[in-house]
Amino acid sequence: MELYEQILARALAGEEIRVVYVKTNEAEIVEKESYRALKRIRDILANGALSDDECYLRIEELVGLFEEWEEQRLRHK
């Protein structure tokens, strides 16, 4: 549940929050944010500009992505 809460908190960070009934629920928000994250990870891994010798750069980019998310989560606790 912790990852779910982190994703939801990141998605809503910096947003004005109003309690209004809408057809989008929190599960849909988390799903959309997760999908965006997976697309970014896929793009990093599919970066053909990097040679096999430079594949560690892909890993660094992924680690940076997770660090960015963690930093945002901690800011909005």
C-alpha cells in the first residue's frame, strides 16, 4: 500500500485539492501515473543512442527517476 500512497501523493502534489464527485477515482489516478512512469522507463531503456558500453547510463537515469520521485514524495508529506 505504501507504493500506492506514494504514487497518489506524487500525482496530487502541488495540485489544488477540492472534494468534488468526479468519475475518476484514486485507482485511476495511480494507474495513469504508473503508466507514465513505465513509459519513461521504457524510453530510457530503449534509448538507442547509448552503446552497450554505455548502458550504465540507462541505469543511472532510472535511479535518478526513482530519486526524483522520492524527493517529491518527501517534500509533500
